[in-house]
Amino acid sequence: MKENDLLFEEICSIQSDYKYILEKIVDKVSFDDISNAILDEISIFWSTRFEIVDLYLRNLSPSHDAYAFTGATFLDLEKLEHFSFVLLGDIHILDDQVSFYASLAATLKDSEFTPDLKKAIVNSIRSNLEILSKYGNNILILPLRSSESEYRKLIAKNMDSIFLDLFKEPPASMEEYFATYKTIDAICNGLRDESSKLIILSDTDDISKPFRERLSIAIKDESLSLENDESIGFKFWTIVGGHLGQALSVIFSCVMYNITPFLRYSVAFFYVLLLSQNFSEQAKISPIFFKFRLARAIYGNFKIEHFRNVDFDDYCSVVKESNFYLNLLSAFPVQSIESVSAKEINNVIQGRLDMFYSLFEKNTGEI
């Protein structure tokens, strides 16, 4: 294990260097102004360290479960999301969105650099710096999803293939899709009957409404930043393809490194869960998706009010001493994890969390 120890020392050094970079740039960015030079600096920083990061992730000890907070713009510290995040597993990695945005910005025109994107970048930079300054002993910040062109092409190819298969008569190419599906009527009439029931368009999508109405609402949703001059078919592909692409990216990176994704957003969770069915017969991978379901249930049931006045380092010590994670896993026999329902998972987790809260009630008197 000496090699892993040396690799971890390298990763710790990278964390310190990254903190220095963020300290240097945090006062130079705002919601109104982010220079390409700053984002280039982030890209160069990670590209020159990619091999070390990749080597470390590929050599994570099988005896340690790693979880990655991913599929979100940033880890919301004000909402204490770092508390629920470290409750599961031994290694906790924040998938660096600043790195992702930096590589994305290189492909965008100035007109595509929207206020929402600028806000997301600034929030990610500030959050990253606070994590490295206060919580770096328990959370690593690393880019999990590669920015290499071949990786992006693989995601895009699979994303388009899955998207086209949503239709009764799948178009032979994206060009054929764009030429055929230009209106809401064409899309709704062309989708497979089951597809409209499987598709979620946004976090606010009301699936109890008819799909035609849901799509009409989504297309007018300003928060989705859709281009007004594009066809309805292009906007539909932008919405659904974006969700599919993100889910595939999360799956590919986490499966490659044997890391469990910890997802905050319900839409991201839904699409990863949906696509995970394609891996159900792979014995080595299915446990990742079961633990992924546990992570989502932890996030959804975790009551932050119990920890408003709890020191994070003290909290992490109690997490380890209580063996919360191992005790939770022991409640689900390995041979039956694929058949466990969401209701069963929630019931077990609610009970385990209640016992966990009581440890702080006894030890701190805060509750």
C-alpha cells in the first residue's frame, strides 16, 4: 500500500496547490465578469495533473468505499449538504465543477456565456475554496469527468443513440431527427408510448400532467436557457439530451473508478437510475447502483436541523466511531440488493438516522 500512500500525498499536495489558485482568483471573478484567462488557468492546472489524479482514482483501495458528490453545480455548505455527504463511505470526493465549466467555456462563444453559467462558476469557486479551507481533511476536490475529446465523443454518441431510440421509428441520425421533428405535435405523436412516461424535463416538471402540456411548459421555461430562434425539436433534444449526457458522464466516470455517485438533483438521479438498468447483469457494477440509491435516500431523509451547531470534524468522528455506514449496509443482504424497493430503503434509513441523531442528543445537548 506504499504506492497508494505516496499517491495520496500527491493528491494532498494538489489540494493545497488548488486552494492557492482559488485564493488568487476568487476576488477577480463576479457574477458579471469572469475572464477566459482565469478559466484557462484552471484548465491548465488540472490538465497538468490529470495523470496523477487518474492514477490515484484507479488505485483506490477495494476495502474503502468512495463516494462522489456530482451532477450538481456546487456543494451547498449553507444547507449542510457536506454533513449528509460524508455519512456514507470512507473516501469523499467532490467532482470539481469549476474544472468542468473551464473546459466547457473553451467551447462556447461569448454570447453563450449566460448569466446563469457565470453565477454557477462563481458559486463553485467560492464553495471550493471554503471546502478546501475548512473541510479539506474529509473532502477531496477532484475532476472525475474527463475533458478529453474522445471521452466527450463517446458521451455524445451514446446520448444521441439513446435519445433517438425514444421514438417509435427511430431516426437514422440526428440530422434526420432535426429535419423530421420540428413541432410539439410531431414529437408527441412520434414518441413511443412508454417514452413520454419515462422522460422528466426539469426539477419542476409535473408528471401528473399530459406530456404535451409538460413539454410546452418546459420549452417556455427561462431557467433552461433555450435559444428562442431554434426549433421545438432542437429545444426538446437540448433538454432531454442534456439530462442523458450528464447521466452517462456520471455513470461512465464512476463505474471506471468504482466510485458511488451521490446526487442532489432529482432529475439527475432519475436519469442515472434509468440508465443503470443497462448494467443490471454486471455483478461487479450493480452494487454501485444499489449504494447510489442508498445515497439518494440519505440525502432525501437527512434532517439538517439536528446539526446546525455541530462542529464538522466532531461530526465526522462520530460517523466513524458509530460505524453508521457498515451497520446500514448490514441491513441489506448482498444477495437481495437488486430487489429492494425504494420504500424499504427509506424505512431502514429513517430508522438508522433516528438512532444516529440520538448520538448527538446525548453527546451535545443541542437537540
